[in-house]
Amino acid sequence: MKVLTKYFCKEFFKLLLVVLTVSLSIYLIIEFVQRLYDFLGVHAPMRVMFLFLLYKTPFIITQMLPVSTLIVIIVMFSLMKKNNEITAMKASGISIFEISKPVIFVSIVVAAIMFLFSELIVPYASSRSNEIWNIEVKERDPTRFYGHDYIWYRGTDAFYMIRRFDSKRNVMSDLSLYFFDKSFQLIKRIDARKGIWTGHNWKIRKGIVQEAKEEGGFSLMKFDEIQIELPERPEVFVRPVRKPEEMSYWQLKRYAERVRLEGYDDTEYLVDMNIKLALPLVNLLMVLIGIPVALGIKRGGTPLAVSLGVGLCFLYLINLGFLRSLGLSGLLPPVLAAWSANVIFFFLGIYLMMRLRA
């Protein structure tokens, strides 16, 4: 079995390298064509687009690896079946389950590598690619935001500190507005409980206004409601939200805890946190599905087996997306939303494996 294991590992990784390279190349070409117009629209040099695609590559690899694994397994076992290698092994007393053990072991190793890769490489690379897209293409100024807990925004002649901002209702909560003259001297400060966008200006409620007096010092006035004109509209206060691929599992977990402590709903982050654990195991599921698909197809050969396998892979992704949406809406607990697709397809793979004749 040691010889058989070495043979499977050699063939698996050789084919995986070829399939992953081809699928990655196709993905990058499509990405290049889709993004080219945006980069040309802002006259960004090709070097910037090359860096964008380079930094996006690690995330693409994690997305394409399960599909590539499935294709490799189907092609490898289909060729072994065509060359009567499977028949020879069975004649030697080796069952299908024993033949599958080395590949299943390899898929678990690949899942572990994929998880480490997603934790160590993908967050940094994805952050850099998104940073290039936001700054170079969308021309957003990241220097206008300061701090991690509150929103500190630098306006034209003012600084805004906002404890919370509801982008859906365009409401600021617990805010402080600092206004400066041309010599950067503080001339006015407004502290308030809430700021509401009316459509053309800001309605500030329950607060205090401090204004600089000519003779020195500041005057103080309490108010229930005032309306002020600011050059900044609500959309400028929407801080760019870090995407799940930009954070490791532990970073996402800490982020979810902070969101919960601030009084926000952390369901989205809990779902994505559990998906980070569940997704690498898709490689194992693809092996469990790929082997019976490759060996169970009587007619049509490898092309039909690959088509069927890829169809099942996309069915998994649709299932995962549907369950994730149920988790985000609160209809399913985050753990079930993330792991249910894996459980369903694990038992599907076991069922298909059991239907193969030993």
C-alpha cells in the first residue's frame, strides 16, 4: 500500500498543478477583461493592474481549489478505469475503499494547507488588492478616516467624531463636530446625541454648541434641535467594511465580539467565521463525490463524469449560499448555516461510495 499511496500522491499533485494553473489562468483572464475598463477609465498604469491581479491570486486559488480537486479526482480515476488499473487492483484483493484511502488522506492534507493559506496569506493579499481597487480605481481617500472604534473623519475645515453611523437610515449617534478657521484655530464645537440627514442638510438633536468669542473663551448653548449645512453628505461617513477574506478566523472572531459589544448585530460575522472553518473541508467532500462519479459512469466517459462532478460542485455552492442567506436572516444559527451544506454533501458522498461495488 505504500507504493500505491506514493503513486496516488504523485499523480494527484501532478494533475492538481495542471488543472489549478489552467483554471487560475482562465479566472485571471476573465478578471482582467472585466476590470480593464475601470482601470483605463482612471488612467491607472498597467503596473497597478498587474499588482491588483497578483494580490487577488491567493484568494482565487482558495476559490478554485475545491473545483480543481474534484476535476483531478474524476480525471485520475476515469483514466485508471479506462486503463483497467482499477480492475487489476480489485483482482489483487484491494477494495475500492482501500484504493480511496490514500486520496482521502491527501484531501485532508490539502484542506489543512488550504486553511493555513487562508489564514496567513489570503487576508494580507486580499486587503492589498481591495486597497488598490478602492484608492487607485474608486479614488477613495483612506486618510480621511482615523481610529478603529469611532469614526474620525477629516472634512474640508472640520473634524467629525461619530460613535455610530447607521448607513441605512443616515443617522449619526453620539457625535462631536469640530470646526476650524483658515489658521486651524477651533471656532466652534457641537456635541450631540444624534444627527439625522433630511435630504439636503443635517438635523442635530439634543446637544451643546460651543463657539469662540472675539474677546476670548467660548460661549455655550444647549439645544434640542438645530439644522446645519455641512459639505459632507451621508455616504462619506460610511467607513469601508473589511470583507471576510481580508481577515483570518481569529481576526473575524474578535471583530464579531467587538461588533456585539457595541450593540450591533454580529450574525453576519459569526456565519462567515464558521464558513472559514467549513470551507477547506470541501476538498474532502469533492473526493468523496468525485470517486463514485468517475467509477459509476458507464457511458459518456471522462467528459460526462467531469460535467456531472462540476454540476454537483456548483450545487454545493448554491446550497451553501442559500444556507448562508438563511443564517444572515436569523432563520438558522450561524453554525448550522455554515456546516449544513458540508454535512449534506458528506452523507451524499458516503452514500455514493457505498453504492460502488467493493
